[in-house]
Amino acid sequence: MFTTGYCNLKCDYCGGSFEPNVVPWKPKVDIEKLKKIIESDPHPVVIFYGGEPLANPKFIMSVMGNVNASRWGVQTNGTLVKLLPENYWRRIDVALLSIDGRREITDKHRGNGVYDKVVKNAKYLKDIGVKELIARMTVTEDSDIYEEVTHLLSLGLFDKIHWQLNVDWTEMWDVKTWAYKSYLPGIRKLTNLFLEELSQGKILKIIPILGVISAHYFQPYRGSPCGAGYKSVAIKTDGTIIACPIAVREEWAILGDVAKGFRLLEDPIPDDRCKRCEFLRYCGGRCLYASKEKFWGEEGFNIIDEINKEYLRIVLEIIPDIEKLLTKGVIKKEDLYYDPTEDSTEVIP
């Protein structure tokens, strides 16, 4: 649920606020009609989104005061946390805070002092009893994925770690060289760390690893793991219902509106190559928006595919070791289950 198109930051990989004519900064949604739409779902999970959702705390309070949901969440840049009163935060099941890893990496792309604000506010949210915190990373050519993820784990604040590669709205960069030199070796180190912890009976909730393992042991992803368009939808501040929260301008993403209802996508995998791919059950076609828009063209899309296939191979290499741990009773199979639509996360970077 968008609360506003406005954002108080201007991170260099997304550019800040949506234009008011694209995502209005003030909601024009009828709360009663919104209530009817949401409560028609037998298990409604509502995640507040923006812009920066906490720039409009009154709308969050209004929705939470009038709508019954099974699970509440906020996806925030983490700088305006105190604008939402504590009693509402205590009802929040999951807060996704944008932080890219170490201080120097986060501040370089999000602004000076952002890292310290997010960490301070994460501690505050933990102290007042928010059930779960997720670090939501953007990974760039400056990132060392192993260093960034292990740094965030070391803070002891985040229950889960999730990241996306900076390959949609930014001008094309040499992601392939970076991936083979830095990113994929880092993925291997993280996967080994995941396995080491698993052998001690502890599950590190690194979503791009855990989400893949979950798809191996449980149901495959029928489309993008985030559920875009077939299991989850986004409601803009003007009441338009779209398949993906970043596809705010695209006609193909429109599914309906709050007043008249909506229809889910019948086929959530637009690229036929994905339907024939050996990794389909784990990947679900990767990102719906990326598949439809191909911002970097076919060449760029294929490069990211190659990188993600290699990352999936690395993660799936540990399945025989996990089988041994399951047989020995070190871990239980059900502990490996993860549903990204409960958290509004994407599994495949």
C-alpha cells in the first residue's frame, strides 16, 4: 500500500520521489473501499510503501485503525521512524529498513549520516518490540557482498537480510566483470557461512539463500518470488491496483482499482525462455518488471541471467550437505521454509 509518492531522500540509484502526477503525494483512496478489497483476502498482508511511507504517518494510522489485516509491515528508508507513534509500531510485524551494508557504502549512495540514523532507529524499533527487522540492501559495484552482509549480521539488529542488484534504473555498468571478480566469490563465502551455521542448528535468514533452498524443498515459485501480479499487488495512492510497486507508469502493470476491483495475472512469467529454464522453480522468472521492461536491453538482461544462474548453482551445491543434516536431525525441514510474500521481499537479486 503506497502512502505517498514523496521521499525525503534522493538515493543515487532511484532518484527519490515519484512525480505527484504518477504517484500522488496525498492519498485519494476511499478507506471503506480499501477495507473491502483488503479484507476480501483470507490472509491479508499489508506492507506500507512509498516514496517514503513514514512521511505520511496519518494515513498509516488511518488504515491500521480501520482495516483488519493478518500481518502489517513497513518498507522504509529508516530515517523517519519516530513519526509513527509507538503504539502503532508495536502492532507492526515486520519493518524493512534500507541499509546497504557498511557505513561508507550506505552513505555514499543514500546520503551522509543515513547509516547512523538507520542503525539508531533499528535499535529503537527493537527496544519497543517490533517483531522483526529486515535489512533491505541495494548492491552496487562498490559493494563487497560478503563484507556488507556479514557486517549487518554482526550488528545483531536484523532478523533477515535481503538485497537487490542495482541493474534496473541505473545506466549500464560492467556488472559482469564485477560479478565474477567480487560478487559470485562473495556469494560462495556467504553460502559456506550459511552451511556452517546450519551444521550448528542455526538458520541464517539470508533471503537470497534461504528462499532458494525453500523452493527446493517446498513449492516452486510460480512467478517472481515476490508474488508480483499473481500473489501480491500494489495499491497506489490514487486507488489504482498494479502488479508491481515499481511499475507505477506502465500500462501492462494495471490490474484494476480499489473502486471496481482487480484481476490477478494469469501468466506471471512473460519471457518464454524462463519457462524452459532449469532454474525456473527457484527463480520464477526473476523480476517481472525487469522481464517486461529490459531497461538494459536483451544483452543486459542476459548478463544478469547468467550471473543469477551462477549464483543459483552455488547455493544449490550445498543441498547434499543439507540432506545429511536433515537425516541426522540437526535441523528440521520445516525450518527451511520461507514465503517472501509474507515480508514483501524478492528472493532473486
